[in-house]
Amino acid sequence: MGASSMIILIFAALTFSSIAILVSKIVTKATSNPQKGQPYECGIPTKGKTWTQLNVGYYLFALIFLIFDVELVFLFPWAVVVKKVGWMALVEIVIFFFILFMGFLYAHKKGALKWV
Amino acid sequence: MWSFSKISKLIDSWLSVNFSSTWTMVIEMVIAGIAVITLFALLGLVLVLMERRVAAWIQIRLGPNRVGPGGMLQSLADTLKLLVKEGMTPDGADKFLFNLAPFIAMIVAMLLMAPIAFASNFQLWDLNIGVLYVTAISSLMVISILMAGWASNNKYSLMGAMRSGAQIVSYELSAGLSIMSIVVLSGSLNLNEIIQSQADGWWLFKGHIPVVIAFIIFIIAVTAETNRAPFDLAEAESELTAGFHTEYSGMKFALFFLAEYINVFIVCAIGATLFLGGWMPFHIGHWQAFNHVMDFIPSSIWFFGKTFFLIFLIMWFRWTFPRLRIDQLLDLEWKYLLPISMFNILLITLMAILGWHF
């Protein structure tokens, strides 16, 4: 069906979800009270602000992920032509992976993969 | 013998005889949209029921067996229940993002349907970079999860979303590398050509042990990517109540739930396509008679059979393994799966160049 299928699918998803939410809005009766609108944190009132800085122990993972994800993008065109190119493709990818892996080992040694 | 491709061709020829070409296209688009929505709803109902029955079966209890024959209508009753629940928005939430997130989850799940070949010659979009498309779109899922977690104004939600983000982006790498190994072997990014390359046997059997390793890594990675147990840290009930959808209720929650199950279906469909031959029947090399007998089973049955087998496998994991801790989860990916899959893809390249596969 070609690229128009993307439009169909986005449209179908929007229709499906909005109809579902609309129907449920029509058949339910909304009530409100101060307790109901509070965040659900197992009955204990929230302390402090939620939208604040959070210590994500894996922020360095994001950086390493970026490197490896770009590597993955480079692999796509390589993977298609491996069989045609033959040995040269293997040699090149071994060099590529070697450099990448050295960086990975360096990050590992520096403690970037440790849970902080 | 019926087949999906014959039905679609029949509809197409009937429409083009009776209507002008523009109207034919419009009507076909509408039919495709309705078909996809129906498939979505049906898959949601079936998979939720299947999950509960499999859980019950593994834990030696009965499971849902009251509504309808053998509990078949249980998930329909649950949907009705969710429909009449009030879909509320908490007072402190970012209302726009909070309401937008389930839509994005649904759009992503729906878009992933496009390149999947459900039967021979039955596919919405036969695009030549199907594998790239699937990897690209499926990584958009994390946006809706982060959006939902951030907008809820709830600390559990935020932590669940952050965990989920770290998990999805990490496991994407080894999933991508194991997908790449099949691309190396078949030399194409087109899902249909990958299926055609398995006409004399599925890659899982043709590719010796390296492909089996890639398959195992793929299954582990997609289990983590779809946030399912034992990697369901994003919604670990005992720690974070429900993670990023703690604050969601009613139909908005149902949409997230549906999108999650559809994602499970889609990753299993991709796994079945790449490793188990998609709609391709079970063929062994040059055993013409055997292959011919296998061809009598319709291709759609092969596709759904393989996909549901993989879904069953993922459900099985859920009730077998205990949940990992977040640092164990990231260690598993970065210290084991990623180096193994990098080495594995080199092995597979060597195999592909030397022609050591069948």
C-alpha cells in the first residue's frame, strides 16, 4: 500500500484512542474532591516537589548508549553488503569494533558502568 | 483453500471494476484502517486472556473460567469495566502531556504494524528498509513512557519512567545487534526478502550456534524492551505501585495496557520473521515432498503459530524468573549481552563470508 499506510495507521490509532476515551467520558460520571486529585503515593502525603532533580545513577549510560547506537546505525548499510564485499568487510568491521571496544573497556575501567 | 492475499486481491479487483481509481484507493485505505483497528482490539483481548490463562496454568490454578465458555469473554468484561471507570487527571499533573502520552503509545504501537507480513503477499507496506523502520519506530516508545512518568507529578511514576528509559535504550543495542546478524546472513533489510531467504530452512536452523545465540539475546532484549517480567522494573508493583502508569485510570490506562501487549505481539512477530521464517512453512533443504506437504498449511497459520509460540515463551519467563534489581539489569546488558553480541556478529560475518550456513 506504500507510504500512505503510515498516514492510515496514525489516523487509525488516533480514531481508536479518541473514540475509546470519548465513550468512557460519556458513560462515566465525574466527581471530584480534594483527596481524589492528590498523587497516589500509598497514602502518604507527598514530601517536597516532584519536578526536581533526580539522581539517576545511570546518566553515564546515556553517553555510552549514544556511541553504540551510532555504531548500530553505521552497521545497517554495512550489513546489507557484507556478502558482496567479502573479506574486506570483515577486516573493516573488526578494526571498527576493535576501536569501539577499546573505548568501551576504557569506560568500564573508569567506572562508568558502575551503579552510583 | 483460503488465503489472505487472495481475499485482498478479490476486494481490490471488485473495487477497481466498480469504482474510479481514486475512490478505490480511498475505500481500500478505509478498509485497511478498520482491519488494523479490529486486529488491535482482537489481539488485546486475546493476549490479556492468554496471559492470565498461561499464568494460571503455570501456577496450577484455574484462572478466569466464569465469563463465557471457559472464560473466553473475561477480557471483554474487563474492557467494559475499564470503560465505565472515570479516567481522571490528578490535580498537580501537566494535563496536556498527561493526556497526550497514551495517544503516542498507541500511535507507536500502530505504526509498527506497517511492515509486518502477516501472510504471503499480505502486508500493509512492503518497504525496502523494513528492519530499520522497525528499530527506529520501536525506540519512540520510550518517549510516551517518559512523558507519562514526567507529567503525572508523582515520584513513583517519575522513577518508573527513568528506569524504563535506561532499560529500553540499553537493551535496544543488543536487540539491534542480533537483528543485524540476520541482515548480514540474508543481505537485505526488506522483511519480505528476509522471509524469502528462508525458503530452504529457517535461519535458526540454518545458521548453527551463532544464530541460536543471537536468537536467545534477541528474546532477552525484547523482553526487557517491552518492560515485561523479569525486567519489569519500570512498573515493579512491590516497589513503585505501578511505575509510569500509577496515576492513569479508566480508558487511558487501558490504552497503555493495550499498547504494551501490542508491542509484545510485534516484537514476537519480528522475532518470528527474522529467525523462524515469518509466514514461510517449515522447509528442509531439498526434501521436495516434505516441503510440499508443509505448504498445504496456510501461511497465516504459520505466522500466527510462530508468533504466539514466542509470546508464550515470553509469558513463561514472567512466571519463572524473579525480578532483577536495576543495577543487575544494567550489568546484564552492558557487561554480558553487549560484548557477547558484538563478538557474535563477527562470528556470523565470518560464517556468511565463508558460506558456512546451509
